[in-house]
Amino acid sequence: ARAWHLTSRPQGLPTNENFALKEIDLPPLGPGMVRIRNQWLSVDPYMRGRMNDVKSYVPPFQIDQPMEGGAVGEVVESTAAGFSPGDRVLHMAGWRDEAVVDARTANKLPPLQVEPHLFLGNLGVTGATAYFGLLDVGQAKAGDIVFVSAAAGAVGSAVVQIAKAKGMTVIGSAGGEEKCEFVRSLGADQVVDYKAQPILKGLAAAAPEGIDVYFDNVGGDHLDAAFALARMRARFAICGMIEGYNKAEPASFRFIMRVIAMRIRMQGFIVFDFQSRMDEFYREMGQLIASGQLQSRETVHEGLESMPDAFRGLFSGENVGKMLVRI
Ligand code: NDP
């Protein structure tokens, strides 16, 4: 099999020199194990954090070891009860073409009549992040004015559509006219192109009455603009701060003191906090997908070789919707 290894820790935006695609020997199939041929691999912004040698909610990638990440593949050999060749599974041994894993770390895809790669997108971590972040962490309700940044991305595009389906007014931000048009097509009431004007100016024009909920994917100047426009008792669901992932210096905030006057409640979250509620998630999201209220869009790179390029593309905004690699 072949697997991407991290060969050195990146400074700033990762380069091709930080990664190497190497042959690996798969271990023999012990009891309770499955051999999986991967078909879809996920690249996600959080992986950038795992490339640094710092303690966080997931351990760092080890130098010269195979990298990991979400993947969907087909079981080709099994010694585990309940798993047979041909089963489609979701697991974490991504960044490689084939893997042998303990079957307890693999999940058979739920029996929903959808394309398997959706379990890496709107029916996977991406969709769950949007769903629980908006409705649980952000406590967003019908009638609220919701601002979501990186709205043309995987999580953001799901947030826009869930919010519209639940009767909210939605303002999305994205970089460039083409992406803004896409966000509009998802039903957003207002869209701000942060590359055409400062986000603060754009958000002030798009939300003359202010915002009740901010779903943060970007951090930095986007979060600052949300402070500036927050209404009384606004809720901020802090999902990600991609603007800072390749920077050594933290962002600074001009409007952060509005947290006090406006009684803003900010809460960070990790999607795994909601693991016990996945049945609810599949039911609700399955319905939104079946009813056509939730469209899924992907940007697909072809071949295992393209993994680092696909990953880096997240930081240049190359993707519309979920970024995936097909092998
Ligand atoms: P996306 O599909 O949204 O891809 C990243 C997007 O971020 C790009 O397409 C780009 O869009 C935008 N972006 C990149 N750099 C910048 C920048 N400097 N300023 C503004 N926008 C930028 O990725 P995901 O949907 O997978 O993730 C979105 C966010 O959610 C990330 O912050 C991620 O870390 C977080 N996340 C958090 C989880 C959790 O459990 N807390 C789980 C999953 C994701 P554009 O072209 O519009 O700039």
C-alpha cells in the first residue's frame, strides 16, 4: 500500500517538501480486523493543527509516520464479526490507498440511499459540525439573523442551508464573486465578498439591524466584524479560525469589548462533543437531503498523489463545498 507521511513540520502554509508518498507494508489480518480499500479521502483544515508539535484535542502527526484522516472505503478482507467484503465503511485511516484497521474503529455506512462520499460531507463530520454548531452551540432559532463566514465551504454551505430551512435570515461571506453567487444559490439573503471590500464594511451594509448569531469558520477580521455588529444577547458558535492556522502571531480585535455591552455568549466546540446525538443528526439531515432542502457540492481532486495539493487548496479557497480526493 501507499501512504502519505509527514516528513517535516511546516512553517506557515505547508509545501510539497513537508510530505512524502511512501510504500508501507500492511500488517497481517489479526482477529477482529478488516482490510479496506479506500475510495474517498477527506482533507480538512484541522489537519494543519496536527502538523504542529503541540498538544491539542487530537495528537500531532508523527514525523515519518503515515498521516490519518477521514476516509470511506470498501472492505476487501475481514476477520471481524459483522464485516464482510463489499461493505462500505467510514474510518480514520485516510491519506493512503489501503489500510488494515481494528474493526471497532470502522463504522459501516448507515443505510441511507445516498452517495458514499456524503458521509465525509453533509452526512459526516462536516454536516454534524454545521448542524450542532448552529442549533445547539449557537442556539439559533427561527427569525434570528445569522452570519456565517466561509459560507461557500463545506461546513459554511451546510450552515446556510440548515439556517434557511429553519426559518432564519442568513448572511454569508466568501471570497470572490463566483463563490458569492454559489452562496446566494443556497438561499442566503445577503452575501458579502470579503475580497472585494473589508468584511466589516460589507457586513455593516448587509446587516443594518445587526446579527443574533455568528457561526465562525474564519476568526480574525471576520470575528471582529461580528463583534461590531452583534445585537443584544448574540450567540457566537466558534467552530474554526482558519485565517490563523498558518500564522505564528494571533489576530487582534478592535471590537472585542462589545462582548460586555451586548452580553455576547461565545462558545467554542468540537464536533465530537455531539457523538451521542448522531441518530438525531442522521434523521434530521437525511430528511433535509431527501426533501431537496440541503444540496451537497464537492470539489474533487483525482488520485492519491493529489492529497497535499487538495489540502493546501483549503487555504487558498480553491474549493467550493467539501474538498475531497477520489482514488
Ligand atoms: P472549508 O470547506 O470551509 O474550506 C476552507 C475555506 O476557508 C476556504 O474555501 C476559504 O474560502 C476559507 N478561507 C481560507 N483561508 C481564509 C482566510 N484567510 N480568510 C477567510 N477565509 C479563508 O473547510 P471546512 O468546511 O472543512 O471547515 C470550515 C471551518 O470549520 C474551519 O475553520 C475548520 O477548522 C472548522 N471545523 C471545525 C470543526 C469543529 O469540530 N470545531 C469540525 C470541522 C471543521 P474563501 O474562498 O471564501 O476564502
